[in-house]
Amino acid sequence: MKTAVIQQPPVFLDLERSMARAVELVAEAARQGAKLVVFPEA
């Protein structure tokens, strides 16, 4: 199983843009074949 670890900061004081960024990052990891995606700082 392919796993992705994402270490990207949130958008400072902007929940909506932070969530959009997280969704984009998870989608990119999935396109590259990841079946499990983790954000270790979360």
C-alpha cells in the first residue's frame, strides 16, 4: 500500500483556504497512487 505524508502549513488565519489546500494535497496524493494520507502535525 502506498502511503503519503503531507507536511504543509495551513493558510494563516484562513480556515476556508486551509481546508481547500488540504483537499488539493490529498487529491494530488491520490492521483499519485496513495491509499493512505497523513498529516503528522495535525
